[in-house]
Amino acid sequence: MFNKINFSKLICLFFVFAFVFISTKTYAQRNGQNRAKPTQKNSVAKKGQKDKKNINMGDNRQDRLDDKQEDREDRMEDRQDAREDRMEDRQDAREDRVEDRQDAREDRWRDHRRYYRNHHHHGAVIVTLPVGYNRVVVGGSVYFYFGGVYYVSGLGGYVVVSGPLGATFTILPTGYVTVSLGGANYYYYYGTYYRFDPVTKVYVTIEAPVGVSVPALPNGYTTTIYNGETVFVVGSVRYRPVVRNGMTVYVVI
């Protein structure tokens, strides 16, 4: 009887212990799983943060590259604009210089014509010489000079003529113009041409250089037909009218 009771108790105790053991193990496993889950979540979160950080770093690098590229393009555009501005400025300066030279030429030649207004006509005969004239002797012939105009004695008075070849002066008449031909400079006033003699330091009257152009002819010029065209004549010199830069000039032929 005693053995049966004890054996029954042992069986009961065994089941109790087994139940407690199993319950405790199950509880521990559940707790372990619960503890593992946050760890896994934390790992995933950390990985996501790391991936996000890597993505942000990549975006930042790309942004910096884009900014550098834009800066380079801006600098290139600025340099190109600066080059174009300099080219335009140089072109404007060239055009301004051309216009200034043209304006100066027109002003000078307009003033040159103005000096002729009160001069006697070539070939005209005057009774009295202007006050203040100078007497010029060339090759035994006597001429009278005043203000760039030459006179010789004639019937009834004094005849207006071109300057005699070889006459010398230390100064040129007021209003003369410089004309160039073949790299040489000549000086012209009212039908007479001069060149500078660097040895004697004087201006010498010379023949009209063929091909040179002048802005105006003396009062009293005549016209004639030469080689089928109308030309102008002053003394023994013929001139062909030519339009250059919007102005009429007269070329010695």
C-alpha cells in the first residue's frame, strides 16, 4: 500500500517537474525571441541608415561635380563674352578712327576751299596788286606774290597765274593741304605745288605731279575735251574729276 502511494506521488511529482521545466523553457524561448527581434530590427535600421548615408554622400558628390561643371561653363562663357566685347571695341575703335580721319579730311578740304573765295580768278587781270605783296624773281622773270596767289605784269595791269617753277619760300601759304603720291608728300595751294627741300630747308614750287589728287581748283579754271572726256584746265595742267569717299577730288592727268 505504501509503495503504491509513494509511486503515485513520484509519478505526480515527475509530471509537475516536467510541466514546470517545459513551461520554463518555453518562456525562456519566447523571451529570447522577443529580445532577438529588436536586435534584428536595429540591424535593419542601421543598415537602412547606412544606405541612406551612402546615397546622401553620392548625391553630395554629384552635386559638387555639377556645381564645378556649371562654374567651368560660366567661366568659359565669361571669357567668350569678354573676347567678343574686346573684338567689338576694337572694331568700333577702327571705325571711329576711319570716320575721324574722313571728317578731318572733309573739314580740312572744306576749309581749303573757303580760302579760295576771295582770291582773284586764274587769268584775271587786276589793276592794283594787294597791299603787302612780295616780289619774286625766278630765272630772270619777275612775279608778284600775295597769300598763295601769283601775278605777272600784263596789258592793263597784273595777270593771275600759277606759281613759277623753282621759286622758294620758307613758309607755305595759310590753308595749304598735304597731298601724297608714291610715298612722297607734296603741298598744294590754289593751283601751285610745293615740295620741301631738306638740304636748303625751304619749300620749292614744282610741276604738278601726274596722278596726285587735290580737293579744289582755283577760281577761273576752264574745261576742255581730253581723250573723249571733259576735264578741267588750270594754266597748262589738266585735271580729271573723281568721286572718292563721297567727295569730288581732282586728279592731275
